[in-house]
Amino acid sequence: MIVKEALLKEANKLSNLALSSKATWNYSEEFILACKEDLTITQQYMKDNYVYVLEENQELIGFFSFQRKEVDSLDFLYLDPAYKGKGYGRILWESVVQKAVELNIKSFTIDSDPNAKGYYIKMGAKLIGETPSTVFKNRLLPLFRYDVQIESV
């Protein structure tokens, strides 16, 4: 299993994975379509941010991205639905933390889907509040912070 920087030509594949992963939460088709723009990974997005893929035998398992701003954020974290519930979520998270260390990110925020709240808590993120949805008015999303523990060597 490897983690590598995403290639620009993978933008559509990543967008499709994000949509199919989001759809596993039993949202309506209308809801998923409304989220499509926010879940689209463009080549410009990939040039402006840090986007990584998790692969096994050259098969895409999941991906994540960091936005570096005043407050760093984990912007995307999606796992192919075929790999959910099989331990790959933890592997993906370990990859997130490793890349955060490499990028010298001390902490980052996460705007979470409400259905992923338990996952982030299990991975050690702290719920710090709520943030408005960029897709639906009056919908609040859990807001997390994760403090990266840099292991002494």
C-alpha cells in the first residue's frame, strides 16, 4: 500500500470517488447532486493544495487533501465504498497524520459530514464547534481540530 501525490490526470477519478463515497450515507440523489460542485476536484485545486492518494496494486483506495491557509485544514478525505469497514479508514488516517508531519502541519481543522463524526472522534480529533454548510443554508457541520503529535526520534 502506498501514499503518493495525486496526479493532475486523476482529478475526475477523485471527484467520482468523493461522490460515490458521500452517497454511501443514504443521502437522496438530489442532495448528492447538490454536493457535486463542492466534491469536484479540479486540476487547479490540485495545483493549489496538497492532494494525496492511497493505492494498493495501482488501485485507488482513497484520497485526502490539505488546504494550507492561516488555519490548515483537512479539506477532503474519502475512501472508496468497497473498502469501507475493512480497516482502510485507519490506514488512510495514518497517512493523513504522516503527511501532516512531513508538511510541518502542527494542527488542522476538519469540516465533517455529520455521518463521519464518529470516525473523526475515533481517530483522535476534537470536536470544537460547528460550521455552516457551503451547500445548504441552515445546515451545520461538525467542526473538528486535530493536533498532530510529532513523535520524538
